[in-house]
Amino acid sequence: MKLELDPIADAAYFEIFPAGVASTKEIEPGILADYDVDGRLIGLEILSVSQQTKLPVLDKVA
């Protein structure tokens, strides 16, 4: 597994399994799922990641 962040593109890619992408489906607005030739999920891309994520305030979590 690997996580790649691109702050300039404001995108993140979470690679679950290294394989060639056969198809991509948008599972929610701005969230794309990549699948291999056998239909297995191999990665997720999050576009506009700064708008998608909702991180808790750290002092409220601790």
C-alpha cells in the first residue's frame, strides 16, 4: 500500500495494490476508484482533497 499526496494538484492517491488500471469509476463526486482487469479495486484517488477531508480538531480528540 502506498499513499501519494500532490499539494499542487490538491489530490491524493491511495494505492492498494500495484497493477495496471483497466477501468476507473467515480464512486462519489471527486472520489475515483481504479480497478484492474479482473475487477479488483487497486487504488483510490481523491480530487480537491483539502475540500473533501474533514479532520477533527486535535485538542478536541485528545
